[in-house]
Amino acid sequence: MGVTPTRPADRALARPGRRLPAALAALAALLAVGAGTLLDLRPPAPRPADAPAGDFSAARAYEQVRVIAARPHVAGSPANDQVREHLVGVLRGLGLETEVQDTVAPEAGQLSGAAGGATVARVRNVVARVPGTAPTGRVFLVAHYDSVQSGPGGNDDAAGTSTILEVARALTAGPRPRNDIVLVLTDAEEACLCGAAAFAQSHPLAADGGVVLNLEARGSTGPVIMFETSRDNAKLVDVFGRAAPHPVGTSFAVEIYRALPNDTDFTAFLDKDFVGLNSAYIDGGAVYHTPLDTPAAMDRRSLQMHGDNALGLAREFGRTDLKALRSDHDATYFPVPGGLVRYPGWLTLPLALLAVAAVGVLGWLLRRRDRATAGRLAAGVGLALVPVVAAPLGAWLLWTAITTARPGYAELLDPYRPTWYRLAVVALAATILFTWYALTRRRFGPAALAFGGLVWLALFGVLLAVLVPGGAYLTTLPALAGALAGLAALTTRLDGPWPVLAVTLAGAVAVLILLPTVVLLFPALGMAMGGVAALFAVLLGLAALPVVDLLHPQAGGQRGLGALRARRLGALPAVAAGLAAVVLAGVGLVVDRFDAAHPVPTHLMYALDAGTGKARWLSREDEPQPWTAGFVDDRASVSDDFPGLGDPELRAGPAQAANLPAPAVTMLSDTRVGDQRVLRLRLVPQRPVRLATLHLDTSTATVRSAVVAGREVPVKAREGRWGFGVVFHAPPPEGIEVTLTLTPKADQVVLRAMDASDGLTTVPGFRPRPADVGVVGSHTSEMLAVAKTYTF
């Protein structure tokens, strides 16, 4: 390859006289750091019911979970009414002024439970206040008390709701806070975030803004992660770092979440210029939004962590001058054993450039000290990209193979028992790194390869500093530590203890920073995106290459049998890691089987056109499971017949027509104002339903404005025949008044009304699921929709 040779013995950054003891000591140190890091992420033990009154007790809070999540309680349902009455009773029992905010509100953020259109809901928020002694503002503890229709919401969000009740009890057991603390238990979060929007936009207590602590759960276990903040969060993060007993959160997570199209109730408050923090535990995602999200599924350690942090933050913000919380920049922060490292975000780019400069100086010194030629250094930089690309690709191929063998995983956020698969991905990343290193080390030298890895870490740091500033620390700090370690090694005796100590310390920095990221990325993104975790696992390996090098015989110089033996020894780490990846993936397939306690998820709906009497089974499964395939046998577009479902094409199959009434649409008035026609209509469901929709055929008229239940809603464009739609969640029994101002295009206006309830057991032709077949966590699972066309 035209590379100028260099003395083989000089290729390493560390060449201890006793290589095996040095390798064992360095590995033991890194394993100890890694173990300490992972142990620090674990939630605390739950406190018993007889814990001191001023403490948070998971046992006490869990009793509330059992009441709140006794059964599914979707917004507008009788079950939700019972939950709300219980919440009001508990809060009033604590002596707090408590009210129910009953109103109609629009959606917040980008989440809606149905098709494109103006989404609104009737919401009934529970609001209570712990009055402050000398308020400088208000602190809002927020969680939603409604559940999805397909599950009781034991974690999502009975966890947050019960946490707030227990925090309220603890607060009232002690001295009053300086600032008002407002407890906001919102309705219709699952449908459209409408409860939070109603409070943030129109409740008097929200008029002056304040600090919001939103409590969520998107799983059943794991550490509580503070994953979202308002902008310019430096002072908020400082409070979080010193007041939360278990401060797990990263600025990288905040950056990623801001870029995703995901929303929680927190979004509604950010839209109104509140500041605050959003927290959730996210592991165990297989139960999310399913019938399995029961109180029994909850890890009470996660509940304890939620409560410890919420209570600590409520007390700290309760005594802080809230007017002094505004900052002019975001902080960079990440967890380490015992606390939260944080520094000003404006240091991000200077640190990234410093890392690049330090790595550049290291390269210059390697060349000057004859540890590597310019050609080898350049080759090391180019070759370091190989594992960076190959590891994510390998993880994707591994998961593709696993889902081919176990297709039910395609409908799961994460497997029920994902640990074996996660370890397999990490082992695969290690296999790729070790194989790459074993194949390139002898020819190009350890120093050049270590330099190449640090170059990419430093360059990624600059790229992140520009595009995703909160994530730049992930590669900047390991690159800087590695460069400084390399410089230290080159200025001491290579065969002494100091080079080994230097590269071990640099490896420890990488472990502290990158290992939590790898661990937390798996539940955050799911196994389908395990390649992202594999990427960071490889970056960790590149940062620790000088320690990896200690597992190999001394570089170069061998000939004949000695060279063969060295290559075999160098291949051992790769072989061991590869074998581990295969075994771990195999164990995962054996251990994580679908059964009655861990059913394969399926999706099914029933849709009836009451005008034609035609009914269909519908499913969103791309490759239907055997049970679902008994109902659907083809693909069909449903956007013309059921615009409220939103999907242009679904799996479909013929169904028997049920004797179900369509929602009634009656005209209240029909007036003309110039060339415009104003229709006042009433949409009334004829059965208990979760939502109702009304869509207009835009070939018959153009909508100029729309008022739904007294609230003006935006006129949203929609492709297809039904170009305008209204989606109303939790409609009252008396129905909804809709006023449309139209520019007619035809003599008659055509409207399509639909409503939807939940549960298919009474539908003719429905066959109950076997014990090992479950319901996928979807807002349309088990939906029963009835639609009809009206002409005026």
C-alpha cells in the first residue's frame, strides 16, 4: 500500500514490560468504573408504607396506582369519571382547594388520536393548590390521569398521577413552601394533549406562567430520566442536579427529543412560554399502551425514583426565587456516579475545537517521535471509519434476522425481555471492533489506529457542537481525554507504569460518558434502532483502543511461528465476542417466547358504513399474525369511506354488518351571507363513543371558518375527497354543535360523520384471541367505527 515502515516496537502508546498484568489491571479498572456507573443508574429500593410522613413512599403511592389503574379509563368514559372523583376526594382530604376545570380545548403538539383535521376534546382537569407563604411564582406538578382505551395505564400515567398525590401528602405534612405549588392532573392527554392545552391556555392559575415538572412513563421499569427541558435551561438543570436525589438526564437526550415529532403534556406548557423539566421511566416498553400495563407490571423502584425526584424538586423550586430561573443558554450535562456533571453550553464549541487541536498535536508528536509515519496516521484515520459504519449495519442485520425468526417483534416497541438482545448487539459491536483491530493492527500499528479513532471522535464532537450542541460532550470529552493520555504516554517511558495509567484514565472517561448512553439508548429507541447504541458502543471502543491493545501481544517484530501465534492470540477477543453475540441472540430467542403472560401483539378494527350496510375488518399490521389473518386477507383504501381513521390503506377483510346506529347530523340553521353559506349543525352520537368526526367533501364547498362547541378551530388542509375534518374526543351525550362558514361549489354540501367506540367482543363474527395473542399498543386497537354520509 506504499506505507513507509516504522520500527514495530514503537507503534503502541503504551508498552508495559509485563503486558498481561497491565492488561488485567486496566480492564479491571474499566470494569469497576462501568459497574459503578451502571449501579448508579438503578432506581432506589421502594420505601414502605410506614416511612416518615415527610418522605415519599412508593408503597403508599402504589395503593393509589391500584385505584387509578383498576381498569381502562379513557377520557369521557364512566371509568374516567370514577378516577376523577377519587382524585378530587384524595386532594380535598389533604385540605387542599381543589376544582375540576370542565371545558372544550384544542389539541396541543402534533399528537392526535384520529385523522387529519381540527382536533378538540371535552376535558375535565383536576386542579389543586398548595398555597405559598410569599410566592415569587408558581410551580406546577403535572401528570395525566386518563388512560388509553386498550389498557388501564398502570404506568402511563397512574405512575405520575399517584406520584403527585403522594408528593402532595408529603408537602402538606411539612411547612408550607414559599411559592405556590399547583397540582394539575390533566384529562385527554392520550387523545390529543387537550387537557394540558386547556389549562395552559385558559386557567387563571396559568396566566403568569411558572415552572412545570411533568411526570410520565413509557414503560414499566428502569431509571427515571429527565429527557426534556424548556429552552435556555442552565439554571433549571442546576436545580435538577442539586435537588433531585437521583439526577439521571443528559443534554443529548434533550436535543434528540426536541428533534422528534413526539409530544407529551409538557408541549402544551412550552407553547405558552412556561419553563420546566419533563421526566419519565422508559424501560419495559413492551407493555406500553397495552392491556398489560397494569399495576402489577409496575416496578415500584421506578415509582420511588419518580417520587424522590419530584418531591426534592418541588421543595427546591418551592423555596427558590422563580424570577431568577431564566438563563440565556442551555447547559451541557450528563450523569456520573454520585451526581450530575454540568457546564455552560457556550463551552461546547471551544471544547470541541480544543479536542481537535489536542488530537492534532498528538498526531504531530507521534510522527516526530517516530511512533508512526504520516502514511500510517492517514491510514489509521481512514480505517477507523470501518467499525463506525459496520457496527450499526451489523446491528440492523442482526435484528432483521431476529424479527424474521420472530415476526411478532415488528409490532412491539421493545421485546418483553430485551436484555439478551441488547447484550448481543453490544457483543456484535465488540466483535466488529476487535476483528477490525486484529486485521489492521500489525500492518498499521496501534498508535496510528488509536490516533485514527481519536480523530473521528474529535471531528464528531465539532459536528455535534454545530448541529446538536447538547450531544457534543459524548465524543469531545473522550477525544480530549484520549489525546491528553496519548501526550502523557509519549512524554514518559513507554515500558513504565505511567502510560498504562494514562490510557486507563482516558478509557475511564469514555466509560463514564458513553456507557450510560449505550445503556439508555436501547429502551429509548427500541431494538429496531439498536444500531444507534451499537454506534456509541464502537465509539467507546475507539476511545479505549490503547487499553484494547493491551489484550494483544506486543506489536510487530515476530516472524514464522511467532507471528502466527501472535495473530491467533490477537484474534481471541474477536472470536470470544463473536461467540458471545451468537449465544446471547440465541438465548434471547429461547427466553423471550410469546405466551399468555407475554402475548404476540395484534391489531384489529371493525368499520361499518351505516348507509350501505357494508362492514369490514381492518388492521394496521403489515404482515398479519395468524390470528389477524383470519379476519383480513387483502389491502384496501378506507380514506373515502372512513376519513376519520386517517390511513389511506390498511389490511382489510369482509365482515358481517352489526346493528349499530350511525351518529346523527341535524341542521340547526342554514343562512347566507353574501356568497357564503353558514351551516349550524349538531352531531350527536347514538351510542356511547370515545370520539366523533365530521368531514366535508371539498368538491361541494370550501370551508372558510369553523366553530366547534363554541371554539373556533383552524381550517386544516387534507388530501383526498374529505378535505376538511373535525375530530372531537369525549363528546358529551347531547352532542356537539358545529358551525361551518362555506363557499359553495355545488347545490348540496356533502358531509361524512363517524363515531368510534372500543371493544369488539359483541361484533358478529368476532373470534376471541387465544391466550398467547394480545393487543398492540395503538390508539385504534379494538376500535369499532360507524360512519354515514349526509347531504344538505
